Amino acid sequence: MPDTTETNPAHRLLTGTQGLDEVLGGGLTQERLYLVEGTPGAGKTTLAPKFLMEGRVNGGAGLYITLSETEFELQAVAQSHGWELDGINLFEMVGEAEFGSDHEQSLLHPSEVELGETVRGIIELVETTNPARVVVDSLSELRLLAQNSLRYRRQILALKHFFARRNCTVLMLDDRTAEPGDLQLHFIAHGVISLEQHANDFGAERRLLRVIKMRGLRYRGGYHDFTIEKGGINVYPRLVAADHHRAFSLAPVTTGLVGLDALLGSGLFPGTNALLAGPAGVGKTTTAVRCMIAALRRGHKAAYFLFDERLSTLIIRSKALGMDLKPFIDDGSLAIRQIDSAKLSPGQFACAVREAVETDDVDVVVIDSLNAYLHAMPSDNFLVLQMHELLSYLAQQGVISLMILGQHGVTGDLRSDIDISYLADTVMLMRFFEVEGIVRKSIAVVKTRTSDHKRTIREFSIDNQGINIGEPIRSFSGILSGAPIYTPDRYGLMALERDGRN
């Protein structure tokens, strides 16, 4: 039987780091020793003070023992984040005076003296200050003093047992200077949290957190994105769709276009996603905005994640087509977030979507476009897995998702960077075709899992009145193949203005 203090969140300590407690399922078990490892710059010295500050909020004394950095450096880190470390004991284990010639001796190897003195100093500090939370930064200094793995392991075990008797919860920081494959600390520690950073060929580095080990706790495994912001570390827990469910209405939502509703069968259903695919300029974004506005006018709330173009361009273009977004932005029913692909991590994006759904209560989400989203991801497989989990989450929340996918080319055999049509509940294909030297546009619904959709291809046009959808095209065959055959009776084609514009 597991110890109830291990699994009951009421007996946990919060870490003070946003998102990390969610990964841990409620925080750390009290009165245990934990290892936080990462290369220099990974964020260890940002995470540790927040742990002590969280304890201070709850009335527990905190002790930060530094073996490498100075108190001045730690205060500078705190100041850069806007923190106040009042009430937390900061102690430099090796003061400036101890580097002088008065402390030199030649009878014993320096490590034999300094290691024992360092460990005794840590013990005396804990006995004097009686802290509830302790940070030791960093173990690489003790490893150097020990000179061999046996002495090092014995000293860490001695400290572990000492801290256990003092009822302390301890974070020991390590910068991974040990030999590759040396997992001694992993065996000794109650839990191990790893911080990593990876440099991309372009854009900001990507930071990842992983819980390698946590005895007696059910935690969320795998890698979790995190960023270092002013105020500390923000962890973005990996999205697990199975953990999120809520009841919602199954009534269909109209697209605001009678012709498109007819193609779809009954409109768009809550808990489903629609993929709008086609070449650049065919009208994918305009169609998605039109569907979104129809939902907004019926009291729904929406979130628009914009990757490809500037926010001002989207607003100006939509208004010119009779779809003014400004009133919806002003009344708070529409939130448009412009995404910088070079700075985006998949975990950040998933958390932004979760926040829109769970905090802002949106029930329509538009992703424009998946092509730019792909470039923010490390690999095609990762994109598919991430998108699958995200779409499953949105489906279980009853959200209508509209995804835009640009395809290469204008006519003929069109291809996209990646095929995720099998993930979509509804697929709308939009194509160009030419009639007597005039470029026209067509739309067809080739897949829907929620209704018996129409299988006809319809022409559509975009003007300052919005989107107009015509009757089924009967005078062409092979439009979707890119090599249409035209019977010049103009049956099913829309009337054009004299100058040929549509």
C-alpha cells in the first residue's frame, strides 16, 4: 500500500513555479530530498528561489546555501525578476576571506579538509536556522571536493539522512558535470527534475522540463515546454486530452451562408473540427472569418490564432468584405492573438488554446494557418501528434475548430507540407478554375463525419458584400483534378460583372 502522504495532494508542497505543480499532480511530497539537474543557463537558479518564496508565503523558513555563486549574484537574479528575498537566509558556503593564504595548508590534500568542513558547515547552518525548505546550489562543488564517487555518495547520503531527521524539504541543484551515465544522485534522490535547453537553427532556444523520477507520486510524464520570463519559470504541461471533459450542446451552428450550410448538411457541429484547404488567395481565411462571425452574432465567443499575416491586415481586409471584426473585439467576444512562429513552442500554443477555452469560455477556435504552425514545430511527426491531442481536447470541450491549410500551386496537382485531413471531421476543398480566360473559384465538401453532406461542387465569389455561393456546377468535370473539361452551356456558373471581376 502506498504511503498516503505520497499520494494525497493535501500533504504536498507547492513549488511556486507556474505549471510545475500541475505536472507533479499537486506539488512535492514534504520532507524529502529532490534533485534538480540541468546545464548552466537551463533555469535551476530561477526555479529554486521561487520554491523558497512559496514556503515563505506559508510561514516556513527558507535557507539558500550557495557553493558557487555569491549572495550579490543571487540578489541580482532576484532583482531582475522583481523578487524580494526578505525572510530567506542566503549563505555563501565559501566566503571571500577563505581564499587567502592564511587558509592554506600542506599536510593533507585540500579535498580531505574542505569537503568535511563544507558538509559540517551545511549541517550547522540547518541546525541554527531550522528551515522548512532548503536549497543547495550546487552539487558540482561537492563532487569536485570529494575527488572520487565513493566519498561523494557517502556525503550525499549523510546529508540526506540529516535533512530527513530535521523534517526539511530539500532541492539540490546539479549542473551535470558528472561523468556521462553517472546516475548515483538519481538513486539517492526521492525525485529528479531535469531542465534542458536546445538551440534551434533559427529563433529562440527551446526549453524542456521532464520529471525523470518521483517516488510514490503519479505525475505527468514526458517533456513539457517551459520559458523563463520576468517573475520566474512558466511550465506548459503537455496536453492530455483524456483529462479534460465537459458537457455541451450538440445543436449545429450555422455558417451564415445558406449554400455552405447546404453543402455541409446542417452547418458546423460543436465538438468537431473543419479543415479548409486550398491554394493561396482562394478565400480560405475569408470563409473561416465568415463562419466565425456567424457564430459570434449568435452569442458565441471565439479565439483566432493568427500565424500568417498581420492583425491590422486581417481587420482591414475583413471590414472591406463586409465583415467588421472590431465590434466583437471591443465587446470581448472575439480575441485575436498574433503568433510569432519563431518564438512559439508547441506547449505554449496548447496552453494558450486551453486558456482561451477554460478561462475565456470560447467555443469557436480558428487556427490560421497550419502551414505556419508546422514551421514552429520540430518535426512532421511531432506536429501530427500535437495536433491530434489538441483537436481531441477541443472536441471534448465542445469547441468548433476551423483550421486553414495552404496548398502549393494554383491549379493542377496541389500539395501541402503535411496531410492531416484524416484528423479532420470536415474537409472543405477550395480550388481555382478558368473559364474563357477568367479565373473562378469553387468549393466542395469532401468529408464530414456528422451529417450526410452534399457531394456537389459549387462556385463561389467574394466581393464587398461578403461571400456568395452559387448553384452546383454541372458544366465542368474534373475540377478537383486540376484538368477540368468544360461544356460551354454555362449551366451552374455565376453571372460576372462586365469587366470580369468576381
